[in-house]
Amino acid sequence: MFKPLLSCARPVGLGALVVAALTLSGCASFQNAGTQMSTLGGLLTPHRIDVQQGNVVVREQVQALQPGMPRAQVQAILGTPLLASAFHADRWDYVFTLVRQNQEPQQRRVSVFFAGDALQRVEADELPTEQEFVAALQAQRAAGRIPALQASDEQLRAFRERHPLPEARPEPAPVPAGTFPPLEAR
């Protein structure tokens, strides 16, 4: 008596498993479809702001450092370190990152080591000169067609017909001058 019920349960369970697997595999394609729909098939992209973190350290600043300089002088040249650990009191780290839309992220590190209060050595990534860094900031992004920011007379006339100015309201009547109680008791 129980045998027919068990034989029916297996195909139904297997079918449910297949339907669940197909449904879950479609979730990934729905995520991509949502992204494609929100950007109109990749034609529009959202604006992403530039993100700069840390101190900008250029080659000329590192070249100005000399072994034996006191910490205060190093800080005057490079600025406040991004990382100054209590566990590594003789090491300051300067980390710089810049993320811009349509460009490769930039990341540079400079580590300054001290012996007591005197500069001992500097370890740094390949740093740009100040001119190279400024030129990289001014690099043109992907140039697109710039829309005309000027309307013709007929476009202005058509706009004014569709959106008439509200009627001018009369000026409110001036408040009559009268006697008011004194502000201070006499």
C-alpha cells in the first residue's frame, strides 16, 4: 500500500529539484539584466566622483629629505603621516590613492624610518614629479559630443508659449504707521 505513494514522490521531488535549480541559475542573469536596463544597455553610465585619499607626495619632496633630519622637519616637508603606529614609533607611512572615472586607480606609498628623532632612511614607490602629477590631474577624460548650450529665438518663443510666466501680483499694501507700545518699561 505504501509502495505506490513512494514511487510517485520521487518524480515529483526530482521535478521540483530541477525547477529550483533552473530558477536559481536564472538569478545571476537577472542581476546582469537589471544592470543593463539601468544603464540603457551600457549607453549611459552613472557619474562617479573622484576619490582622493591620503597625502600627495611627489619626487621633489622625497629628494628634499636628508638623513639626520628631525621629525618636525620631515613632517614640514611631507605633511602629517597617514599611518603612525604606536607599535612602530620609528616609522611613518604616507599612502596616497586616487580613483577617477574612466582611469586606472593610482596608489603610491612612502615609508619614512627614524632612529630616535633623526631620519634614517626613506622607502618609496616610483613617484611622479609635481608637473607630472598636475598633468595627470588635467588629463582629458573620454571626450563626448558637447551639447549646444544656446537656444534659438524660435526655441525660446516656443518655450514661452508652453510655459507662460505667472501673472504679476500686486504689491502688498504697506503696514500703516501707528503707535506701538514701547519696547522697554519707563
